[in-house]
Amino acid sequence: MNVEEEVGRLKEEIQRLGQSQPDGSYKVTFGVLFHDDRCANIFEALVGTLRAAKKRKILTYDGELLLQGVHDNVEIILKAEATAAV
């Protein structure tokens, strides 16, 4: 799977696990994504996929590198304009 495919799958998983916001975006915490069995099976490098999506301005979160445990409560926001493309 290439990076674009992984980012597309990440968008689907954030919509599945996250909560829809009034502005059309979706919000999920890193811990929810990291501990989800389906995500664990899809993404070999979840943190790398998150960084690639952030670089493409598809989603946003505080910080550069997310670590399991330490950053479980960090909110990841899938931007509203990115949800229209799924």
C-alpha cells in the first residue's frame, strides 16, 4: 500500500472511530486509533501515516511525534474539506 492509499484508509478509520463535529470535521484521540484492532491490522506505522496526513494538511494535531501512552489523549482532527473527498 502506498502513502496515498494509507492516508485514504486513515481518513475512513477516523470517520469510523471519531465523532462528527458541527463544522463537518471528525475528532478522535490518538489512544482510540492506536488501540483499535482494525487500525492495528491496517497500519504498520500509524504514526508515520498520521505525519504524512498532517503534512498534506488533511488532519491536524498538537505536536510532531505521537507516542503510545504519553499522547493517548491528544485529539486528532480530520478537517472538514478532507471528509468530502472520501
